[in-house]
Amino acid sequence: MKKQKVLVTGANGMLGSSLCPLLTGEGHEAIFADLHGVNGLEKMDVRDFDQVKFHINRFRPTLVFHLAAETDVDGCETDIDHAYTTNTLGTENVALACQEIGAEMVYISTGGVFDGEKGLPYTEFDTPNPVNVYARTKWEGERAAQSLLQRYFIVRVGWMIGGGLKDKKFVAKIVKQLETQNEISAVTDKWGCPTFTEDLAPNLLRLISTGRYGLYHMVNEGSCTRFDIATKIVEFMGSRAVVKPVTSDAFPLPAPRPKSEILENYKLKLLGLNGMRPWEEGLRVYLSTLLTPVRKEV
């Protein structure tokens, strides 16, 4: 990707931990922003339109990666106003500011926008039908970017893996459980595609360098259940723990989940741009970077 002035929102999150060092390493002039402004990041709340305009007009980036989002699916279900203000209006704020200065925008969305009833992997040409508030707010964010901008990349990802110490999602939770537990449970009736941030970040830059604006899916190859992931974690970490298969009924949650969030990188494949490796390989690499010790005796 040619050298650009880049602004990243939500830079302190899982994807930011992979993307920001990559941008710096490639010599881009970059400003990294996040809600709390910790770790030397600029403080920017995407829900505050004036704040968004201030930062974007001050720095005048040519490219904005909009990573900031409320990703707590159940939290979105119980606080709908917060979900729409952050994920939909926050995205609209960033898109409007990009519109004003003519910047390109990259918006990270989710495979959760589909209802999971197709029975086959979803492509970019399938029509979303979200079943929970989180997914609806992310889809409305997509629509905002599409309606306000001509130069945008909307990239739907799957079950995010990565972030190291910033990881609060499924893989980190399972690794933590393996420190003390001889048996763990994982769901077998929900399907999806893991997305390793260390694979996603360079593939994003590769896509952007083409100038082919539009909507894309970008997940690691293959699909699985949470049970499959947990089983692989046990194998890769050398644990003797037993993974118990359960249904979603074992973990009642406020937000409904689609049966399937399986995506296909269809447009990337058609364009010869699909560089995402199998999810098992990405998971193995990620686990090798984690410093958390895992209990191997039972």
C-alpha cells in the first residue's frame, strides 16, 4: 500500500494491536485514537461528532480505519441506545467527517449480520437479516458508510482471534480456564469462521492497495464450532483437559445468535486477493504467542 496519512479509531482493541504496528512499520504517517486515550493514543469518542470532526480536520488523513465499536453482543441487547449510538451513529460520524475532507474509509463489520438460515456460507451478495441488536447496529453502520461515501471498504469479519493481553474473547477465556480446570464445556450448535488479526491486518492493506472499493468478507479459511476451537486449543496447548460438547441451552444469553455465521471470501477469491490461511494454522500461531501458562496435568 502506498504511503498515506492514516487515522485509526478504536486503536487499543484486538485488531488495532495488529494493524497499528503494521502501519508504523510500513512507514505510514499515522495517528492512533481510542475512547480513553491510554498508552499514548489520542482520545477520541466516535459518538461525539464534534470530537470526530476536530481530530479528522486537524490531522486530515487520506485514509481512516474505523475499528471503534461496541462488540459486547449481550451488552448491546440490554442497552440498545448505547449500541446504536456507538455502532451506527458513531460510524455515521466518522463517515461524515471523511466525506468532508475526501478521505477513504475502512469499516470493520461482522458476519453476524446474517440470520444463519442459509445452510451454505454467506457471500457478499447475500442479503443481511440480523437477529440481534449488535448485528443490526453494525449493518446500519454499513448502510451509513455506503450512503455517505463513494470511496469505502466495508469488511465483514468473523470470530476475532488475537490481541494478546487485550483478548477478552473466546480463545482467551478457554486458555484461562485451562489453567485450573480439568474439564471445559463448549457449544456445538453454532457455526462460524475465526479471523486471526495477524492475518486480517496485512490482508486489509493488500485489499486497500488495489483501490477496489466496496463490500468484502475476510475470514480465515474453513468453518467450525466453538467446540472445535476449544478442542484445538487443548491440542495445541498440550493440555489433557476434556472438552465437553454442549448446546447453546447450556449458556443462556440475552442476545440470540444465528445458527451460522459462516462467511466465504467470495469476492476476494474472484479477484485473486484471498490471502487468508486456514483457521487452525492461525490459531496455532496465536497460541504460540500467548504467555499465559496452561495447566497440563489432570
